[in-house]
Amino acid sequence: MTEILKLLKDGNKPSLMAAFVNAFLGIIKGIAFFFTGNVAMFAEMMHSLGDAANQFFVYIGSALSKKAPTKQFPGGFGRIVNLVCLFAVIIVAILSYETIKEGWHHFMHPSGESKGMFIALGVLFIGIVLEGTVLAKAAVEVLHEAGQEKAGLASIAKAFTYLNRAKPATKLVFMEDLVATGGNVLAFAAILIAHFTGWARIEGLVSIIIGCMMFYVVGKVFLDNARGVIGETDEEMLNHIAHLVMDNSNIKDIVRLEVIKEGEFLHVELVAEADPNLSLAYLDDVRDHLTEVLLSQKGVSKVAILFDEDDGRLNWQHVGERPTKEQ
């Protein structure tokens, strides 16, 4: 129990905060839907409840992924966060389907003007403020994990550029809250349009759009985490680490280099060629130095290095140009 509590302290904080915010919003949107019967509010209720469950599971997964390797699982538990994200998107997919179905029903058979417009608008305004706050914090976290400085109000726009370098949990929170904030704005606009124009179908149409936006997140997160479960190479870090290795004067060539994403971390496996005249003791020092250098790189948590005899030929082809900035 003590170990679990310790792991939970290291869980992804943005996902935990987002889970509480969305649970609160889901409850008040549910109450508002009960009193108003507004289908756009129903869509947002489903959206918030789905995000709350999703983000809570992601928080648990991100915490458990930091568990140290054991004798039974020597590779560690890094990919648990990817598995949990895959499970979480199933929940969102089900709620997305229900949202689209309800929206389509309302679009085809509009029930007239909804009641309690000001209740619905007030709840949605709270949602815009809270979801926007979580989105801003998630954007700052994306920039932090990418080694970038936050940019104030421009942090959200800047985060798009570095989203692929964020941890799986942070990326999921950012994408979900981006869609959630947009959904709140759409639902807010739909209620106003329906009230002033009398076009009740707009609420059903917006519900369908919100459901489709949720499905987009499902597809994006599923593909990203499916690659993580299988074991995806980080091409950018592969190039960076190849340059670091070849900069060492004792390394003549690289036979094999793998930089695999393990959840939030990177595992490096290197087979390098060295001068056959070097002693084992000296090569051991070279390995220790390289291991220290590679472990100091952002996200690298495990390094395995083997040496082979130099065959006099340079076979390694660098992935790309040397990075201009330290990762």
C-alpha cells in the first residue's frame, strides 16, 4: 500500500486535475440537462463524464508506469500508461457514439425550444472557464516536457508545435481539454442561436459535431498509444544519440542503435565498434562514460551498451543532420 501511494504521488498531475474538473462539470451539466432538457447540454455532460473517467485512468496508469523493474518484469512497466490510454479511449468512444446518436435523434425530431436557457448558459460558461484553465496548464506542461519556455497567453498555440514530444498522458489531457473547451463554446453558441432564431435542430447538430470531435481524439490517442504498446522508435532522439556516440573518439562505428519509447521514458540499446587493441578495463570506462552521457539526455531511463571489434569500415548512416539544440 505504501508503494502504491508513493507511485501515485508521481502520477501525471495535469490528468488528475483534469479528472476532478471534468467530474464536477459532468455533475452540474447533468443537473442542468435534467432541468432544461437541452440536447447540447446532454452532449457536454457525456463529454465531461467521459473525460473525467478517461483522465483518472490515465493518472493511475502514469503513476504505475513508474514502478521499478522486477525479476519477473525486467523491462519495467513503462508501457502500462499506453495500455491504460487504450482502455480509456474505449470509454470515450462509447460516449461519443451515444452523443452522436442522441444528437441525430434531436436533429431529425426536434422537440422545440429548451427550457432554462440562462441555467444552461451559466453552466457552459463555467465549463469554458474551467476547461480553458486546464487546457492552459496542460499546454504549459507540454512545453515543459519538450524543454521549451512557456509563452504566456500564446502557450496553447505554441504547444501544438511540440505536442509529439510530450508524455502520452499530458498529450491526451491537452487534446481532450482542447476538444472540451471547443465543445462548450459550440454548445453555448447553439443555445443562443436556437433561442433567437427558433431553429431547434442546431442543438442536435452541435451534439453530433461534439461527438465527432470526441471520435477524433479517440482515433488520434488510439494510434499514438498503439504504437507505444508495440514499441516505437523515437527518430529524433535516435539521431541525437547517434551523434553523441560518434563524437566519442573511442567509438569507430555503430553496429546497432535502438531508442525505444517505453511509456514516458526512452530505453537505449547500443552495439558499437571500438579499437580491438583497447583493454577491457579501458572499454569498461568508456561504457561507463557513455552510459552517464546518455542517461543525462531528456527522457532516457535505461541504457545497454555492448562493444564489438572494429572491422575498419564505417557502416552507420546517420538519421539526419546534427540537432541545433540540446534535447
